[in-house]
Amino acid sequence: GQNIDQPTEMTATEGAIVQINCTYQTSGFNGLFWYQQHAGEAPTFLSYNVLDGLEEKGRFSSFLSRSKGYSYLLLKELQMKDSASYLCAVIDNYGQNFVFGPGTRLSVLP
Amino acid sequence: DAGITQSPRYKITETGRQVTLMCHQTWSHSYMFWYRQDLGHGLRLIYYSAAADITDKGEVPDGYVVSRSKTENFPLTLESATRSQTSVYFCASSGDQGDTQYFGPGTRLTVL
């Protein structure tokens, strides 16, 4: 079966660092995506990991451990505009379909 | 403008009526997808298409019909709407299998 877990909600302070975790158990693995979704808007692409390790892109970094079925998204120097939901998605064994986690709603407080 | 668009953005309908949600992309992407997003479930795949005239079921296809006669369009039809189909529907496209998916703005559908 397919199972992806993320914390439902997180709160952090402006300027701080926050780590959003994603654990997965899926039928095969061909890569993992992180998306950001502001309330009432479409998901937008943040990062992609297919090999173990850290991918850095500005204030955002994403880490993957395939052996542990685990990824995290690290957001540095938090800004108010980072208040959004963060979706983890795994590419399934067929290599074309995404399986999305339930999303983590992040609130950044002043 | 280039990109992916959906129409209508908001729709209210009644139980039993047929509703069609439209999706159009200008990137000539091969793959297109329909998702629904509900509180507590995240994004769930309804149908997808690998190319014109090729469609396949996703996780929650019951009650929905799709077609893809042209590469750029991927309409989703609810043949007889039910209240359980009240949701936000997102269309997405990607250039190849496993590539980044780009999402349309969504259609908020309410079935009374």
C-alpha cells in the first residue's frame, strides 16, 4: 500500500529555522517532491530529490534518505509569506504518478 | 499567456446534474492529471493521461469521466454529481513521466 505521513500543523517564529518531516512507505520509489501551497491557491514546486542527501535552493533545503523512507524540508530565515501548507509527494513504482502526503500547515508568527 | 488554466474557477450545482470542468495547457506537455483536494485527505489522483487519446484511472475515479482528444485539453466530467464530490479540483501537467507537475489554479465545486 501507499502511506505518506507528515505532521498536520507546525508553528514557528519569523527569522527562525523550521524542519518539516515526511515519512513514506510506497510500492517502489522513483523520487520525492516538495510543494508549497498557500491557502486558496495551487501547489507550486519547491524541490525534488531522487538520490540520498541534501538539495539546497536558497532559503529552502530538502533532504532524502531512501533506506529510511524519510525526507525533510528545511526552511531558514522564516518570513511571514512562508505561512502555507507544504506537501510531500512520492513518485510511485510506475514512475509517473505522484502519491501526495496530507500536507503540513505552517504558521509563521511575528 | 502560457501556462495551465482551469474553468470555471467556482461552480455550484445540484445533485444529479452533469458538470464538466475544463483544463487547458499551452506547454504541449504529454502528461495531464486531475486531482481532488479535501480536508484530511490531501491531493488524490482521479484520472491521468499520458498523451492524446490515452487515459487511465487514478486512486478515486468512480463517478468521473475524462477525455483527451487534443494534447492541450483534458476535461473532467461528473456525469451525475453527488454531494461527496464537493471538493477543490486541480488539473496538472508534466512534460514526461515522473517530471515536475505544474498545477492549474483549481476549481471549487459545490454540489447541493
